[in-house]
Amino acid sequence: MAGLLEGKKGIIFGALDERSLAWHVATHCQQEGAQIVLTNTETAIQLGTVAELAAVHNMPLIVCDATKTEDIEALFTRARALTGGDIDFILHSVAQSTNLRRHKTYEEANYTYFQQTLDISALSLHKLLSTAMRMDVIAEGGSVVALSYIASERYFYGYNDMADAKAMLESIARQMGALYGQKKGVRVNIVSQSPTPTKAGGGWKEIEFFYRYSDHLSPLGNADADDCADTCVALFSDLMRKVTMQTVYCDGGFGRTILTPGLVDDYRRIEDVKD
Ligand SMILES: NC(=O)c1ccc[n+]([C@@H]2O[C@H](COP(=O)([O-])OP(=O)(O)OC[C@H]3O[C@@H](n4cnc5c(N)ncnc54)[C@H](O)[C@@H]3O)[C@@H](O)[C@H]2O)c1
């Protein structure tokens, strides 16, 4: 049986190393028959392991800073030449907050860093989609997915300016989804993923506690990187051809749950320790 993405061509932004969500998405898409072009910044390629991974899996790797329109234009031109045609799907898996990295509290955020967070983590999706529309890079009925987190819509202690970036990212996906859908039938969706151990996902000190809490509050448990990848494959495929402008929660039910027996047990154990 043919793979779900047989004959399709995709560009994957944001694979840094083998833990990256984007790396899992890239390999799952390849397994489903897609031809993949990887892209990341020069620094990420130097500091991460994506170049070795790309070579082993025979995926071209193109340098592109997603905040620079001229880089995105060059990427699209090369990707089209390398794959021999229009692009069917794109994954935006790009985020960075220097406020988070430097442990700045939200109320004392550095505004230069704040603007960089928005530029890298949200506006880059606008630039990517706007450039793709102008250059007419994406095939009729194509699919674009960006990764987000539920802190876009709920207060989450410690998520800092990334929460604002994710809210903006999701809004951009809706607005551009409407425009690109009407123009060329291109879908734009968000996958809102469970906390997952990656470089970007591990930038704060309470993270181990939070993974456990999230796992116990989610009726299906935390979604891992492979679950995220399968959700993206489904959205890239023709099976989801009428799904657009949506936030799809790959979170084991976390966002719809207030209390589970697992969490009650955790509290009981804590109380026992205190007694
Ligand atoms: N890991 C999690 O817990 C989690 C949960 C929900 C959503 N997400 C989102 O998933 C996406 C991928 O994160 P990840 O967890 O795989 O971590 P990651 O660190 O592996 O990926 C982040 C990527 O963004 C890239 N990037 C940063 N600045 C860039 C720029 N200017 N141009 C192009 N690329 C740039 C980095 O090089 C890196 O490859 C992010 O949007 C993140 O917010 C992660």
C-alpha cells in the first residue's frame, strides 16, 4: 500500500537534533513516501546534529533564518529546484525566547528579547506564508502546520513571552489560512503539542515536575514526539483536505481536563510525605 504522503514534497523547518519535534516529523513523512528538504539557521546547523542526520537520511539541508524574507525566498527557490516542482507541505517548528533562556521573569522582560521572541517564534510564520503566496510555491491543496503550546490561551507560570508568541502564531495561522485557502486551497493548521523533552522544551528549571504533572493530568498521558509527528503527517495528507484554520490538540486530553485519579494519587502521596 502506498504511503500517506507518496509523491509529496515537504519543507521541514526546525530540526536541530534527534530530539527535535521537527526531526520526528521529517522521518515520519519520509517513511510515508514524501521527499523532504530540511532547513535551519547556520548556527543551529553548526551547533546541532541535523547535518549528520540529513546526510544519513538523504535529505537536502538548506540554511535559512526564518526571520529573513530573503533567506526564505532563496530557500523556496532551491527547494523547488531540488525537488523538481511545487511544495506540498511545510512544517514551521521554530521558536526561541532569550527572556526564557536568561530566566527573566515575565513582568521584568527585556523588550529587545521580547521583540526577538515574537519575530522568531510567530512573525516568521507570517513571513513564510506571505513569501510562499507571493512566489506561488505551494501546490493546490497543500498544507502548512506550525507547532504551538496551550500556554497560548491559558496562563502558565514560567512560559513567559513565549505564551504571547504562541497566541500570535495561532492567530497568524487562522488569518493566513483563510487567505491562502481562498487563493489556492492551501490549508494552515496548528498542532498544540504536550510538553516534550527537547532543547526548546527544556529551557526552565521546573520542567521535570511539569512533565509528570502534565502526564498525570492527561487522560491519555503526554503525547510524545512520535505522536506529534503522526498528527502532522495526517494534516499534511489528503485525508485532512477540508481541515484548515484549526488548532489540533495532540496533548492526550490535557487541555480538556481539570482533575484525574492519577493527580489525586500524587497529592495523596505528597500529603503522606508531609505527615
Ligand atoms: N518541546 C515541547 O515541549 C514543545 C511543546 C509544544 C510546542 N513546541 C514547539 O515545537 C517547536 C519545536 O520545538 P522543539 O521542542 O522541537 O525544540 P528544538 O529546540 O529542537 O526546535 C526549535 C527550533 O527552532 C529553530 N530556530 C530558532 N531560531 C530560528 C530562526 N531564526 N530561523 C529558523 N529556525 C530557528 C532552532 O534552531 C531549533 O531547530 C517550537 O515551536 C516549540 O515552541 C514544543
